[in-house]
Amino acid sequence: MRRLRRPSGGLWAHGDFLKLWTGQSISELGSAVSQLGIPWIAAVGLHASPLEFSILGMLGFLPFILFALPAGVWVDRLRRRPILIAGDGARAVLLAVIPVLWAVGALRMWQLLVLQFVIGIFTVFFDVAYQSYLPALVDRDELIDGNSKLQLTVSVAQVAGPSVAGGLIAAITAPYAIVLDAASFVVSALFMVRIRKPETPPERAAGTPHPKMWPEVKEGLRWVLGHRWLRAIAACTGSSNFFSTVTFSIALLYFTRSLHLSAFEVGLVLGVGSGGSIVAALVTNRLQQKLGVGLAILIPTMVASTGMLAYPLAPRSQPMPFLILGNALFGFGAVAYNITQVSLRQAITPERLQGRMNAAMRWIVWGTIPLGTIAGGAIATAWGRRTALWVGSIGGLFTFLPIALTSVRSIRELPEPVAEPTPAQAELAGGIVEGVPLPGPAAADA
């Protein structure tokens, strides 16, 4: 009988990447528990109203509106690995507060809202640093492979996590299941500590004044809004997040109160349906090579929006097959889209702007999520939960247009790295100048 061996070569031989990947994998599995557990506490344990429930979802993303842009500046000024470690540690402590308060009978809805918001603040810094750290850890031609591997574990967690979470919630209740997520953040931080590749913060010439926050924030925004490809990606992702959140913000209430699904059935829908995410993580690299970067961005976003229609179309008598299929289509499209567009963003952005580019993108595309959450709750309150699902799914059908109507659809390969503008050049250009391709193979078609 042949023994199974770990693949060799490429990122499989990259020790520091494997530590990042292992820590992230454990953390993602734990996070899947809280992603179901915290809303379950609100909906079932604390009997939240539809408006309170939507506010809970909004507060998880509101920090991206308030703190993403300053976080990008700090990420570009400092070493990124310590930010990742601090983000993991802080979230572990905050999550541990929930089961403690529940155990002594002191957990209230306002406390859950506050904890969700503060956890979101640390998530902002972690996510901005995380996406900015990968290009410094691996080579440019390994970005899609690296993002695919990282997204693979996210997808596996989306499949296994909800089922595990549903079982844990049924067995030990939601507050105590969240202990697993707190522990996973501790383990993730320990793997980050073991990464050995040296990281040098940006140097500042002696005698120059300390840079101010706002000009650096504007520089990151100008890079994103002034670059035709980044601008199109931001428009597509932001509008997609808005309409999908209109749907997802009310979905759990619809599952439990309209379709009368149990915790196990909800976990099964989310877990089995997310199998499409795993498929996407495995095939996106080959899909991009066959179709080209542009079509590997365009086609998946159309697939994802089609999957959202399954929510309002699911019959009350037999909803499970519709919901599972819809989640599978949405998961495949969203993951394939994210892997390719994130890799494109990382490839075309100068190193010194990685943090601010990711922060500006997060601010724009995640900033629409609280708006979608509030809209979903308001529509459900005024006209019913199923109406909210229809509004979100129909609106999502048109989110591919910013990609389809611009030159993004024509990109064949990841462009060559750009030469970083000096601070003096950036200042003369009003804060930013577009980089020039370095010598090498021809840049992708625009």
C-alpha cells in the first residue's frame, strides 16, 4: 500500500507560508462556529427583534467604515506580522467574554452588540495586514497559488464549520461553542509567532517630518479610485456585497422562523452548500490559466448572483435542495472571483501602498455591508422576510456590469510588478502616480 506524501515544491516547500496557512486554517474553522453561534445567541437565546438582529450584523462590519482607512496607513508604516499576532490575541480574549457572561446569567443584547463591534475593530487591522503581508511573504508568480490555498481552507471551514457549529450548539449551546473560536485564535497567533522571514518597515529619511495621517489616507484612496481596474473591481464587489447582505442579513431568521429549520439543518445547508467554495479554491488557478484573468473575474460573479435566487425561490415544503444548490453556486462564484481579483490587486500595487490599497478596498466594498444589513432588516420589517430576499437576489443580478463594461474583462495575465513612485513623485502628482512596468514580459492587455 502506497503511503500518501505531502506535495513538494512551490509553496509546499515554503516553511513560512505553511505556518501562515496552518494558523489561518485552524482560525477559520473556529470562526465558523462564532459566525453561526453569535447570531444564534441573539435570535434564540436573547430573542432579538429583526431590527436588533440586523444591527448585530451591521456592527460586525461598521468598523470597516470607521477604521479601515487609518488601519491601512498604520499597516504601511509598521511591520505587519505583529499586527496579525495582536489581532488574533485580542479577538481570543473578547470572544471568551461571551461564554463567561452567559455562565453567570449576565449576557444582554447590548453587551453582545458592543462585543461584536470591538471584535470588528481588531478584525479590520488583521484583515488589512493579512492581505498586505502575503505579497511580502511569497513571490509575485505565487500569489494566485497562495491565495487559492488560503481560500481553500476558508472554503473547507465553510463546509465543515457550520455542521460542526450546528452540532456543538445543539450539544453544549451556542455560548459555550464559542470557546472553540477563542482557542483557535490563540493557536493561530502561535503559528504567526514562528514565522521567521524578516520584515523591514518602510524607512523614513533622517530629518524629515513625521508623515500626517490624512495625506497618506488620500494617497491610498487615489490609487484605488484612480486606477481603472481597481475602480471597476471596487464597484462590482461593493454592489455585490450590498445586495447579497440584504439577502443574508435576514436569511437566518427566514430559515428558523419561516421555514422552521433546526440548528442542524441550518448548519447542513450552509456546510453542504459551501462545497462549491472548495471546488472554486481547487480549480481557480487552472480556470484563470484557461480563460485569462479578466474572464476568471467576470464569469464567477455572474454565477454567484444567480445562486442567490435560490433563497426566495425555495418552496416551504422542501426548501433544503434549493438552499443547498443556491449556496453551492454562490460559494463557487464568490470564491473564484475573490481569488483572482485579490491576486490582481496585489500584483499591480506598489509594495509601499499595499496596506492602504487593501484598506481603501475594504472601506469601499465592506462599507456597503452595514447598509445592506440595515436595508434587509428594514425591508423585512415593513414588507416581510421573503420580500427582502427577493430585493437582494434581483439586485445582485446586475453587479457584474462594472467588470463586463470595462477593460478588466480583457486582461489575460497578471501584469508585471510596478516601479514604486518615490514620496517626492507622489507629492508632485498630487499624492499618487501610476507605476511603470518593470522590464520583463509584456504587461497584460488592458
